Amino acid sequence: MSYVFRGRLCGYLCEECDEPLSDVVVRLYKNRKGQNVTALAVADPGQTLNLISDDESKAKSSSLIAETRTDANGNFTFELGSKQGYAGEAFEIDVYCGTVPRRKPGRKQVQARQFSVTTVQPAWKQINDGEFLAAWEYCLPWRFWCYLRGLFDAWVICGRLTTCDGGTPIPGAVVSAFDVDWIQDDPLGSATTDLNGHFRIDYNSADFELTPFSPFLDFEWVGGPDVYFTAKLGSNFILQEDRSKGRTTGRQNIGPCFCVNLCSPTVVGTPETQPHWNKVWEFSIYPDAGQPGSSFSAEGYAGGPNSSFVFGDANYRGGVLLRGNCPLTNAADPSKALQYRFMIGEYTWSPPGDDPTSFPSVAPTVFNPVTQIRSTTVGYVYYTDAHGVYGPGDVVITSADLDPNGWITLLGHNVTVDMHDGTTSSVAISESNFLRTDELMVMASAVITSAHAPKLPGGLPKSDAGRALTNAEKEPIRRYRLRFEVQDTTPTPVFSDTLSSIILDNSPVIFALDLEELRTNACNPLGGAPTVHILYTVDHPHLNNFSMAISNNSGTVHGAPPMPRGSFLPGPNFFFRGGNSGPHNGSNTGGFAQDISMDPPCAYSVSLAWSTRQYLTSGTSTQILYCK
């Protein structure tokens, strides 16, 4: 017999808001001696929910039938049968959480948790000879789920923003939450509302417990934050609650899950009629770069001084995501279509010429349209297919959809859709069939930065490992100003906004690694050598860190320190570029000398690892091997 058990798990954050239990482990257990299986199977899961200890989990491990992991939507599937010793009887369902969905990493150490949900006797339905199917779905009560989220230091605000006159949802607005404090108010986070005005802000206790006197005085006097909100649409505030709101009943000392309904007294009508550019990826462009509260520094770095992110194309979208909204038509004259574009200008130096030792400070006077973009899903067009089924088709724009001056016009744009009968059709975008996303374009920034030829197009030869790069060989900081423009087809300008400074960087990390002892013979074993001389160079204008280590099959033998390392922090040191050991010398004793006299005979790896501050990229490394 074969039994397929399908299910879905979610958890309520409040009565109006829930989330799927994504990426958690679902475990099925045989019922054990002494359990009243019938009573447990008919009990309300709300009465059987309970956290279990590690000892309790281990005690029933021998009863485990099977386990699987949920997908992004909380769905899971078990295929059970004789291999698992299962014959259709009731089983107990547990959930193991290594973390919780959308948890923001923080300084608090958290531990995995397991909890029992209920005992289920599946209502098996025969679908084929010897094959049975059953389905089950459960959403955890908010009191239990929010308590569990609190154990993971995962705090969340779930809300909706509407107009005060009539409750029309306001999409595309940036809602920000703040904690009222005696000394200074703490920003808890920001989120952009969806088409229905919903938003979600995830944060952790460090966002409201840390004080200006940390680490000497880290915590506030109360258990939770006292919250108030602001909301922006484009560059204009449409909601500004007074901070005293955070001291009122219902807003004071909130728990790990908090739901709120907000309304704007200033927005009237359909917010879709107002164009705006909100973000670069997750970073708000309001206030402008360098202004108090901005996500961008005056120099153009994003995410605060300790992150200082730059942007490039080495990410899963292959470009820089620019987010916001452009309505299809001009609110002042709906008969005219709107079109939008981005213009970009580059900062330079005074006197002219690349200088890797300083920021380019001369503001651009020439702006060029962005005409090269990656595939961008700007929305969905609704249509009826060949089978009479009404549904959405992706609206994806590419560089081919921009005119020579970079303008994008969506109204009337023909979208090829799948008719689900082996054919396609063309549907023109209109006000009645279009549902937008918050994507304006994915800018191909490498096309922009490639206006400058690479300083070391072939990289640094291995034979040059250890030497410092000259200024002429170093890539400088490339700083830009980015402008969003909207006009109708008259053309009449309708809207514009500018991010005064942003850093784009697609330059490769320059590196080289060698050993003095291997320069003449790469297969030469070091034998009884008491010292190895490491030649290394690593350089990049936005290096985050680098480190070196010597390891063997047992793990790290020599780490950093004393092996070389370097970091952008503390500082931050905007001109931290990496490091070098010093070059080869005639006596083969150049570079960094590491004592290996006590290392046993074995095969060893010398590794050089690094990461840059380009947003949404990970670190990489290189290595060289030797034997002793």
C-alpha cells in the first residue's frame, strides 16, 4: 500500500495576518504506549499544541516514521508505506524549527525548537489500486506562534495603509516604524505597501534595546517597543504620526507580533495616479543621500556605515533593481500615456583623471539615459486563455522595449501570452487589465561602468604575487547621480526625482598567491623547512575583508591572526583595499613568513579568502598546495 499525505502549515501573526511556515521540518511519529489515540485524534489542535524539550524529542525518536521540509508556501508531502512501516494508522505531527520565517539576524543566540501539533487520523481516499491520498492543513494560533517567534527574537509588524476617506488601499507607499525612547527614537524598519495596502516590517530586539551608551547600557526599561509610524509616497509624507502616539494604549510595549491599520488623511483618490521612485533594491532613496535618516551616505554608500554597500551586476538579477511606480496615464489628462526613464551622470575628480586615493567630488553636468536593462517584471496582464480560464501573464520588459532615449511606455504595450493550447496571443496593456509590481527596471550597471577600460585587464600575474599595485593599476571609486523622469507623450514633464549619490562597482578583485619555496619547482616538497614564505596580493576599491589560513585534512592549522587578514571595519575605512605581503626577493625569503616547524608531515593548503561590499554577493577564495 502507498499513502501520500499532503499538508500545509501556517501561523497567525494576529487575527488578520498569517504567514506560511516555510523551511521548517515536519516530523511524523507513531503513537506510543499509554496514549489515548482516539482522544488525541479528535482533540482540537489548539489544546494539544506544546513545546517539547530536547530530552522529550530524543525519547520519541525511535517512533519517527518520516520527516520532510516545507516549501516557501508551507506545503509538504509525505510518501509512506511498508518502507516506513506505515499502514494507514493515526500519527502524531511535530514541527522542528531551526529558525522562523523572515527572521532578521541579530546579536542574540537562539536555539532550535520542536513542538507537537496534534494527532491525526488521515481520511484516506483511494485514488488508484493500492494508492491512497489524504490532505491536512493547519494554521497555528497567534498566541502560540508569536510566543515561539519571540523565542527566536523575531519581531514583526503587520499592517495595512489606506486613505482615511473611504479606506482605499494605498500601494507603493513606504511605511516606517519607530520606537519612542527617552534619549532618541529607534527606527525599527521600513516596508513598501502592496496593491492592497498591506506591509510587513521584520526586526529584532537590538533595533529597540540598544542605546547611544551601548555597550555600557544596552537595554531599555520596558519589554517591547512603543511604536509610531510615518508613510511616504514618492518624496512626500502622506502620514506623520506624532511620537506621542507611541505612548498611547495599544501602541506601548508591544509584543513580538503587532498588527495595525493606518490611514492617510492627505491622499485622496487612487494612489496609482502618482508616479514615484522609492528604492534601490531594499534601500529607500528618501531622504536623499547624506541627509539625516537616509539609507545612503553623502558619498553614495548604502545600508549604514558598517555595511556601506555598493551596487553591481554580480547578483541573481544580473543588475541593479530600481523600484517604484509609474501609472499608465497622466492623472491630469488620462487620454495621454505616461512614460518613464532613468538618467545617469558620473562624478569626476579635480583635476581631471582617475584617483584611487580619493572620492570623485565634481558633480556631473552631463546625464545620459539608461538604455540597457535586464529582464524586469513590471507587472501582470490579465486575459482569458483558449480554455476560458482568466488569469495573469507576466509583463517583462527588456532593453528592446526602451526607445533610443531610454523611455518606457507601458500603456498599449503588446504582451505575448500563453493560450495553453500550444499557441500564443498578443494582449495590449490597458488600465482595465494591468496589475503592476514595484519594479521599474533592473539597470545593467556593467554597461555603465564599462565606459572605463579595466586598469589590469588580465589580472595580476602569479609571478607578481606579493607586490603592491601602483595607483595607475588600482580601480578608483566610481560615483554616480541617478535621476528618475516621468513625462506624458505630449511630451509634458510630470515628475522627477534624484538620488544625488550612488556607487556602482563591477570591477574584479585583483589577487595573486604564491609561495617562495615553490617558485622554482611547484612540485617541490617543503620537507623539513621550518618556515614557509607566502606571497600574496589582494586589491579592490570596495573590499570588505580578506584573511589567510593554512589547513590540512584535520582543519585549520594556522589561522588569522597570526596569518594576515584585513577588514573594512572598524572605521569604516572607505579606502581599505586589501593588502600584500611584499614581493619575492633574490634569497627566496620574501613575503609573509609563517613558522611551520611543528607541523607534521602532510599535505597543506594555503588559502586566501575575501569578500567585497557589493550588495547581494558572497565571498570567494583561492588556494595553493604544498607538502611537508
